[in-house]
Amino acid sequence: MAITKEHKILKYEIVGDFRNIQVLEALIVKEDGVEIARKEFRKSFNPSQDTSKESDEIKGLASLFHTESIKSAFNEHIENQNILINERT
């Protein structure tokens, strides 16, 4: 009776102006090769987040889509949002 756990990427999407990476993953528990439990969860990564501890697939997507120009535009957008928030308070 062998119980195993498997992490699996089910789907990923690149969305928005800043190319956010959205990931749907599953943790699958199997007993003797037969799935007995599954938990799905989501993660997302914006251009300013560190993906160095993620899977090679996610790191590859980040290097492809989170270019220096996208990172710069994202950081500028965040700074502008902070200015607007500070002006309101």
C-alpha cells in the first residue's frame, strides 16, 4: 500500500497589461497509483515578484513575459497608485 503525492500544473494564463502569470495547480494524493484525494489551488505572479523558487516552467514564463520594460511599466503604475492613495488621505 504505497501513498504518493504529486504536484501538477493544470493550467497557466498570462493576463493583463503587465503580463501577470496565473497558475492553477493540484496536489494529488494516490494510493497504489489510484487517485484518492485532490486539492487545487491558485497562485499568481506580477512582474515585481520573485519566481526563483518556482518550477522551471514558471521561471521560464516569467523570464519570457516579465521583461525589463514590463517591470518598469508595472513599477511606475504602482508608484502612481501610491501617489493617488496618499493624495486622498
